[in-house]
Amino acid sequence: MSVHTTRGQIARSTLIVMIAFGMAKVLSFVQTLIIARTFGISAEYDAFVAANRVPEVIFNLIAGGAIAFAFIPVFAGLLAKGDDRQAWRTASHAANTIFLLTLVASVIAFIAAPFLVATSIAPGFDPVGQEQTVTMMRILLLSTLIFSLSGMSMGILQSHNRFLLPAVAPIMFDLGILFGVIFLLPGLGIYGLAVGAVIGAGMHLGVQIPGLIRVRMRWHGELGWNDPHFRRIFTLMIPRIGDIGLTSLSAIVTTNLLSRLGEGATSAYDWGWRLMQIPETLIGTAMGTVIFPTLAALSTVGDVDGKRAAMSGAMRFIFIATIPSAVVLIVAGRPLIGILEGGAFDASASDLVYSTLQFFAVGLIVHSMLEVVARSFFADKDTLTPLLAAVGGTIVNVSFAIVLSGVTDPQPSPTNVGGLALANTLGITTEVVILLVILRRRWHGVNGNEMARTVIKALAASLMMGLGIYVTAMTWQVFGLPSGGTLMSMIEAGVQLAIGALIFVAAAFALRIHEVKTFLLEFLNRTRGLLKNRSQVEVAAP
């Protein structure tokens, strides 16, 4: 397979995943609109955000990223060797063990929830807020159990290079939450969100079952701890668990600090994170998901040149997509927040969210880079090096978070919430830099000159785009055009983004950013194919 062909396949797979993730984000945005307008930045929503921390930690440590990044290289390697029987036995051993460990951890967390909330998660909440956090945490632990199986299902399907159903699964999860938002909020209040998350987790697993049937999954009811391949997975998991544990520690420390800044700080931080996660998921997570099996396969055959080309190609795509996205979040962030809250936030609340979003916008770039750089090590079955890099990133994150949050001041203020977003960005940047330096030495280069040229070109095109958006915004104000409210915020943001996108594409073609042309052509080809198929169906219909 030629490099050109591989790039084309990666572009097509990435587009499929991006479209599916985009649909999920549309649903997520709808339920976010309802949540924002119902709860705003309030004590109730603070409690929901805090309640997610422990279930997220359990999932991430045991059944999430840890098992996925350790499982896929081993499972895919067995499939590549044609040893399907052993592959399915190993997959069963991993799934059974992961579910058992998740069950034990969830039971312990369920019992210890009051202690965890009062001492570690949200000591700054009042008694009512802590009680709400405990109740929702216990509900959300049910979704963690379901996700332990769903996460394994995603790893199995992705190992078979089947990305559609794993990409659709988040859509189903958001549908479950949307059900909770629309039908359960009126009767259950904030607890309806937690119940909706459990329903969504069930749908997240259910939608992948047809895919498992299609790849002829075979389950064995045994733990298989003597299986050497499972032991290899477990060995790879240990450093990855430490890596994710450090990330979870940073999140818990951040939530702890936010709870001390006053009502609304935790909510404002979460809204800024949610807005940043929209492009991060569509770009970084999508590319990381698609490129990982390719990197793992190239690593298996020892093709260092192929790995270098695949990784640098993925990074260049991330640069040309995240740099303009970051500029958009910074320049057009206020109307985007206006769409989100629709008048539910007052001026001070909007300022809090925007101050957080600005620093997270810069973090969008490095968060997306980490999706690919870390997977480059996991593909080589090296989970220790990312752990060591995460130690450095966590130290930077926590240190700056304590300093910038101002919790040591006599009267901590919610206005310091942006400092915690900046601390997160600095921590991830440290982690990415460490990994890139090591990868450059290990792979004898990472095509750094090509990536540097792409960064410069993407930055130049993005600055032109940003200037165009700024001029558009100023023109809007000079002519006294109406603004504020959901409809006008959508029109204002839509005009700004349309003009900015045209400027960026024109600048990209002028600067010869070939990745933009490749992606646009692939998108147009996909669109033509869909329209052609639709017309054929309409003609054939009676």
C-alpha cells in the first residue's frame, strides 16, 4: 500500500468519524442549550459536574483509555497473525476482568461517596450541594459499569478497522442524556441528567452489538489470568493507569479548588471546557481514533518511516484544523456563548465562561496533538513513557492551578476560574513537548520541518481569518445591527464564521496548504456520492 493510498484511506475514515462525532455534538449541543437555560452557572449544576468525577475516574482508569490503548495493539496483533481463536479468548479474559474490577470499584465508591465528596471532591459545597453530589454520583456509577463493556466493544471493532458504530455510540449516549433533559428534568430536576446518562450508556453499548455479531465475536466465560496475552495487556495497562490516574488527580484537584471559589465557578469552568471539546472531539479524537490502528500495524512490521509519515501527516491535519478553531473561539467566543445560554447568563456569568474559554481555546491545539502523540507510543506498546511525561504535566498543572486560582487569598473569587483553564493548558503543553522530544530521538526525526511549515502557514491563514471575523464584528456594531438573544447570536456568529471560513480557505489555497485541498475534495466526493445515491433511490421509488 502506498503512502498516498494510506493517506486517502485515513482521510476517508477520519471524515466518517468526524461526521458521526459531529452528529453527536449537534445532539450534545441541543441538550447543552436546555441545561444551560435551566440551570445556568448554579449550585445544582456545580453538584452535577462534581458528581461525575469519581465515575469518570473509575471508567478511565479501568475500562476507558487504559484498556483501549493496551488492548488494541495486542488484540490487533493476534488478528494480524491469523490467530482468531486466541484473539477472542484474550478479548473475553480482558472483558470479564475489566467488568469485575469496575464492579468492585463502583461498589466501594458507592459506599464511600459521602466521605469522598466531603473530603476530596467538593469540600467547599454547602451541605445541600454535597448531598446532591453524593446522590448523583451513586446514580452515575451504574453508567460506569455499562461503559466497562462498551469500552471493550469499541476496542474490538476498531481493531477490525470498523469505526462507524464506535463513532455512532456517542450519538446514542447523547440521545439518552437528551431524553433525560426533555422528559426527566421536569419531574426529577438535576437528577434527571444523571438518570439520562445511565440510559445513554445502555444505548452506547447496544448500538455496537450488531457490529460485534458481524465480526463474529466469541465470548468465553473465564477470567484467564494465566493467559500470557492477557498478562501482556495488563502489563501495558499499569503505566497507562498511572497516566490516567494523574489526569484524574488533576481533575479532582481542579474541582476541589473550584468548589472554594464560590457558586458558579465550577459551572463556568465546565461550560468553557464543553465548548472547547466540540472542536477537540471532531479533530483530535477523530484523528487519534483513526490513526491508532495504522500506527499499531506499522509498528508490528517495524516500518519506522511509515510511522513517521503517518504521525506527521495526522499532526499536520490537526494543525490546520485546530489553529483556526482556536482563533474562532477567541475572536467569536462571546456570540457562541450567547447561543449557548440564550439570555440565561447575566453579564458577569458570560464573562466567567469567556475568560475560561479563551485559555481553553489555546489548549485545544495541544489537547488534540496529545491524541496522536501519545498513541504513537501506545502503538509501539510503550505506555511507560507517556506516564513519565504525564508526571511532568501534572506537576505543572497542579502548581499553576494552586497559584492562579487564588484560593490562598483571604476572599477567593470566581473570577479566577480562567487561571485554572490556563493551568490545564500549560500542563498539557508540557506533556506534549516532552513526548515529541523523546519521539524525535526514538524515530530519528518526526518530519519536524514539514510540521513547522504547516504550523506557520496555518497560523498565517488563521490570523487573516481572525482579522476578517474581527472586522465583521466591528462592522456589525458600527451599523448598530441587533445582537443578543439566541436568534441574533446565531445570525451574528453564523455571518462571522462564514466570512472567516471563506477567508481561511482562500488563504490556505494561496499558501498551498495541501491538506485543506485534500480534505475538501474528499468531502465534496462524499457529498456527491450521497446525492447520487439519493437521486437513484428517488428514481427507483414507485
